[in-house]
Amino acid sequence: MIQVFQIVILGLALGGVYALMSSGMTLIFGVMRIVNLAHSAFIVMAAYLAFWLFKAINLDPTLSMAITMPVMFLIGMAYYRILFASRADNPRFVDITVLITFATGLIIEGGLAFIFTGIYRTTTPEYAKTSYTFGPFFIPQSQLYALIISIVLIVGLWLFLRYTRIGNAIRATMQNRNAAQVVGVNVRWISTLSFGIGLAMAGAAGSLLSFVFTFYPAKHVAWIGMILCLVVLGGMGSLVGALVSSFLLATAASFVSFYLGATWAPITFYLALFLILLFRPQGLFGKKVEG
Amino acid sequence: MGTLIIDNVVAGYGSGPNILKGLSLTVESCQAYCIIGPNGAGKSTLIKVIAGLLKPREGKITFKGEVISGLRADQVLQRGLSYVPSDRSLFPDMTVKENLRMGGYILRDGRLVNRRIDELFTMFPILKEKSSQMARTLSGGQQQLASIARALVLKPEMIMLDEPSLGLSPKVAQQIFSTITDLRKNGMTILLVEQNARKGLQNADVGVVLDLGTNSFERPASEVLSDPRIQELYLGKRREPLATEDQE
Amino acid sequence: MSDISPVNSNEHGAMIKTEKNSPLKPFIIPVLISMLFVVWKYVLSANGILKSPPWMEQWGEAMLILGLGLWFLFLLTPYITRFSKVNKWVKGGLPLLILAVFLVIPLIQIKTGTLNYWLYMLTICFMYIIWSSSWNIIGGYAGYISLGHTVFIAIGAYFAGMIFVFWRISPFITAPVAGIVAMVSGLLFGLIALRTRGSTFIISTIALVLLVAEILDNWKLTGGVNGLAMPMISLEGEIAKIPFYYYMLVIMVLCVLMTYFIQHSKFGLGLRAISQDEIKAEVAGIPTRQYKILAFGLSGMFIGMSGAIYGYSLTYLRPSIFLTVAIGTGIVLNTILGGKGTVSGPVIGAAIMLAVNEFVVSKLGATELNIVVTGLILMLVLLFFPEGIVGSLRNKGTLPTFLDWD
């Protein structure tokens, strides 16, 4: 029984970071109907940035969020503005955007490999080496921090969307783009902003990831698969959905990892994706209407 | 001195053909205009151009003496021209109150918006009752009322409605039209596009027939209603004269 | 379309002015940049001013040759087209001629043994063509982008490979069966995944390829990460490649013929309707679900067959050979570059990209930047050339007849 709880704890600990990783992607899809296949590549980019800051000026990776988030925010806004803003009215938008973001992911991967080579990296702050124990259970300190920070950020984002004027504008654009225009929302600007926020979340995730996992340029491929499953399972566009599905699947994967071996764990995500597509394609919290 | 002057407007979507082909129209203030016409004639396109959602390719639109063609939607809203799109267009996962608050989006003053919302709740008690329910749970007629109320938050001088009776039962549609008539009595200028030509004209002062991208007809509504050509083309010819307006 | 403008040249056929939407415009930039590099290298640094770094020398030269070569090709195209339109026998004749050459090459190899490299390159080329043409059925005709098509290669390779290892039946015999297995897998997968629209479908193909990779990596039966070893074919070194060459050639011809027939059939018309507007197609009475599933299944068949042969030629199977992002992207890029939705597009696209790839690798070596280049080319094609080569040429009216197989 103790073992079961321990497995659950380890699962929940990771679920927080996964949720942070998926939150940006689901926001971007919700507002602009863009499937950002480069999202995990941007996360890895941010992780490398955190790594470089750690190596260069010994900056604590958690604190590096103060840099990675604004940097990724600006990159996100520029990226959207340059590539997508003017194409939003094109009827073949969906196909083209997916492939463009896919190509972007490759370019980022290659660029990172060129600069940093393919050696596995990780940042090693002090807290990455210890675990907290309480009673018969333990949780790695790094994962606990990551969990807390992730939840704080996601709740913060949710509050922002709920209670600020701009947040409401973003929600409105997600729910009915035309009506948002009608009440005077500048949907193009809101879209650009949302992409920036989405990538800012990716930036935070990258900083946290840097000490929770090891990473290398090609790792983004494995993570995009996972993030996609989480986003589809939760319902594309739903922040709550991303949170719930992340915790659910992380815990499930934790069990799979324990009983079948760590190499089988990723399969949990893919199986969950196909199951949800079979029975409830719009995800747990998604809407039936397709964008 | 008209409130809204549309001068020889040419417009279309994307790189497609011209839908409006040199349309001119003057909307006098405090009057209700109803635009009727066949599908594809450009009725919805016209409203979108006026509202700032579509840029005209040629021509000019003036509102209260100021040129508004080419302005963005929020800029048009600022000048006192509101738009109620067809198909209600509420935000389905926001409450009625949040929807109304979005109506006041371009006003930065939250308290002012709240005051206006309270006034609207007095005007539409059913909305007050449903104020914290999700918009998608409302009935068709209630959604349409909410849509209109949302457009009224800014206290516009003129309001444009695109097919307000779409998908509504005759009784509910009549309620909507009564609301519109009340607004007009209180001094608002109304521009209406209606597929249900008869109902629309019965509730308007002036009828405008839009065909092939230009207006072919602009008369007092009652004249338009009783014109035999209009009857044949758009209203469906009647063998016997009209009994009451409630017959459908 | 009011923006189509014919290529202008004065009587001397000299300077070509670029119109606003001319396809020449994107080429100007790389050519200019590479000219800058060459100037830097040969003029400035040769005279001691500003030494240029070695990578820039290689890149500048490569870009220059590549850019100029492509630009030149585009310039020549109207003349080629005119020639082909005037001489009607070119349309059928040229492809048949090339096919005849393909058939003859191995015979020359047997005689002289000098064409080993060409045998190898052509076999790979045929395989890429098979992959791109097949992908075109679901990605181009039906408009459903699949980013996981490499699973079919793996399915074919592992199926034939495992049968070979356990029961000693040669993949040359089992390849067609491998193709059927791949097709059936495609049908089954389509049943699940094709209930969803656009973006969700793409996601499910990504999940599929990652899932299959995980399974193959972990399953003891398939040898896990260490892979599956197979016995080598028993033929002399110089002619060892020939059976693979002919087999691949046959599969390629069959595959392209299949796409040709689909394009000209009611099925193909239905698929095109689905790609334009699925709802309207459904309303018009087209059985969209069945068509889509069938398209997906067919798109896997020949890929599976080629996978069986390819795997055999490698004699060693590991998931990481087939199930890479690079190959998956390559397939998509080839088809889009050539022109998705056309019959000849994938053929041209695959051939060109293979040539470009070989050239770049020979000049610059196989570095991580290769993946950047692939990504960049894909992005450029998507932004400026979404119709692909065949599509753009057709829009301008300068498509040579021997490429017009639609």
C-alpha cells in the first residue's frame, strides 16, 4: 500500500511540470487554432538557455525563469507576427501552420545541436541532488519545487484569464472569434499576445525541466508526443483539461514504469490518446465544435 | 442631414468577386430601416463593411459627418455604432453577465460598465434572472436578447442587426421585434437585415431592397410591403389581402 | 487569377525582369547572399582584407552553385515546355525512354562493374519516390497530413524480416504480403484516427509513429533496441544490388501507376472533394469515411513492400533506422516540393531532394545542420511555393507535357 502511495506521489510530482508544458500549447491552440508542433522544441531551447546561464553565471535555474519567460514571450510574439498573423484568413491555414511549426521544430533542433552538440545536459543546482522524506515516502526536492512552481504559474494564468480585461479578451477570442471582433477586441493583437504567453509558459517549463530531466536537442520529439497526448486528452483549448490530464497520465505512467519498467512508460500516453479518440474525441474538457 | 451615409460602396471577400457593386444609401436618424433581398445580394456584407469588419474596395461611409469606412471595428464602436451579428454570437462559456461585460470592452472604466449593465437588467429582467448562467444554456430568444443587450452596453446611437429573427419561433421573433421597436421609440437609429421580409418590413419605417449588390428600391416600409412586384419576388404572392400581421 | 504573368524576355532573351508574383523572386536572395560570399572569399580575403571563415567558404560556394543551378533550371523551363508541347511524342516518349535506361543500367553494371554507385543511388531514389507517391494519396489527394508514415516502412521491414529469421522465407517472396499487412494496418488505424479532423488527425499520426517506435524498441520478439539481424543475400558483391534494384523499380512503377489511376478515377475525384471541403463532400453523397480509410490503407501498401526489400538490403533492422523524424519530414517535403495532389509531383520532388541532399552532403559533410536545412527548405516551400514545382508550373502554364500526368 505504501508503495502505491509512493508511486502516486512521484506521478503527481511530474504531473505538475507536464501540465506547465502543455498549458502553453493548449492556450495557443484555443486562441488561434494553431497546433504548435515546435512547442517542445521551444521548451528545450529555454532549457538550454537556463543551462547556459547556470554554467556562465551560476544562475539558479529556478531563478532563470525571470529571464527565460520574458525572452520566450518576445520570441513567441515575433514568431507569430512574422509567420502567422497575416495568414490567418487563409482557408488552408490548419495544414500549413502545422507543417510550418513542424519545420520550425526541426530548425530549432538543428540550431541547438550546432551550438551545444548532442551531449546530454542538465543543470545541477543543490536541490537537484536531494529528496524530501516524510514518513515512509520521499519526493525529490527538485520535483517538489517544480510541482509547486508549475501549479502557481498555471493558477496565475487561470486567474489572469478569468479576472483581467485582457484575459477576458483572450477567453472571448477563444470562444467566438467573430463575436470578439464585434465587441471591439483586436483579435490580431490578442492572438500575438496569446502566442507570447504560451511560449512564456514554455520558457518557464524549460527552466524547470533543466534540473528535473536531462535533455538534448532531439529530445523535443519525445516530449511533443507526450504533450500532444496530454492536450488532446484534456481537450484542446482547456487549461483545466491540461492540468487534469497531466496529473492523471503522469500517475498512470508512474504505475506503468514501476510494474513494467521505465521504458514502457511513454506508451501510456499514446494509448490514452487513442482511447480518448475512440470514445470522446473532443477530450475530457473540450468542446464538440471543431475550430 | 442623415446619420449614416453610404456612398457608392464596392466590397468583396478576400480576392473574390465584388459582392457590393456601388451601393448608396442614406439612413436618417431615429428611423428603422429594413434591408431585404435574395441570398447573395450583399445584405450581410453591407453590415460587415459598415461595422468595420470588412474594408470596402471603393466608396465611402460617413456617420454623423465623420468618415468611418476603413476604420477598425472597435473604432466604429467608439463612434456610437453597434452591431448584433446573425446567429446570436455570444460567448458560449461565459455567463450572461460576462457577455454583457464584454460588450463594454472598449470602455476601460469597469464601474461605468457595471452601471450600464444594471440599467440593461432593468430593461431586460429575464437577463437579470439568468445573469450568472452560461450563455449557451439560454434559449434562442433569450440569447438574442442578450446579444442585443450586449450591443447596448455602449449606449450607441445606432444599432445594426443581422437577421435577428433567425431560428426563432414566430412568437419569440415578435418579442424581439417589439424590443427593437421600443429602442427606436427611444430615439435609436436602427438598421435591420431580415430574411423574413414581411416581419422585418412590418416593424420598420423604411424598406430597402438590395439586389445584385446595389439597392434597387428604397421606400417607406408600408409601400414596400404592398408593392405587387416585391410581393411576388420576395414575399410570396398572396391570393387574398393581408388579414392580420400575426399570420404566418 | 489576375496575377499570372508570363515570363518576360526581350528579343535577345537576355535579362528576365521579375514580376511581382514571379517564382524567381525567392531565388534572388540566396543567389545574392552567395555572390556576397564568393566576393568575400575570392576578392577580399585573397587580397588580405577580412579573412573569411572556412564554413562560410563552403557554404557560399554550395549556395552559389545550388542557387544558380535552380535559377537556371527555372529559366530553362519555358523553353523546355514549349519544345514538349510542339513535339507531341515527348509526353509519352521521354518517360518511357528514361524507364528503358533504368532497365538497362544493371546490364551495363554486369558487363563493366562501374555503375555501382548509380545502382545504389537509383534504388534509393526509387524508394523515395514510392514513399512520396504513396504519401501523396492521403496527404495530397485527400488533404490529410500524416506525419507518421514511416510506420509503414517499419511494418513492412519487420514483418518480412521476422519471417525471414524464423522461417527462412526470402523477403523477395514475402514483400507483397508485407505490403498487404501494411495496408491492413493502415485500414485499421484509419478506422480509429480518421474520425477526427485536420489537426487532431495529424497528432494521432505522430502518436502512432512514436508508439510503434516504443513497442519495437522494447519488444523482445523484435530484438528491442539492439534490433534484428538477418542473413545476407548470397550474391557476388558487384551484382548483389541488382535484384533489389529491379524489385524496387517494379514497385515504383506499380505505385506511380496506382496513383495515376486513382487520380483519374471517381475515387480520386471524391478524395479531392474531401480535401477541398469535407462537409460539402459528405453532403454531396461521397462516402467520405470509407474513402479516407481506403486512401490511408492504399498509401501504406507499397511503402510496406518497399520496407520489406529495404530492410532485407540492410540485413539489420533497428527502429531508429526507419522511424526517424528526418525520414518522415523528408517524405512530406519531397511531396510538397514536387507538388502534392499531382501524379508527377512526388516523383520530381523525391528525385530533386535526393540530388540536392547528395550535393550538400558532398560539399559540406553530414552535420547537424542538415536537419536545419531540411526544416528551412520545408518552411520556404510552404510559405512561397505551397503548390510545389508541378503546381506552380502548371499555374503559370509552363508545365512540360512529359510531367503532366494528371
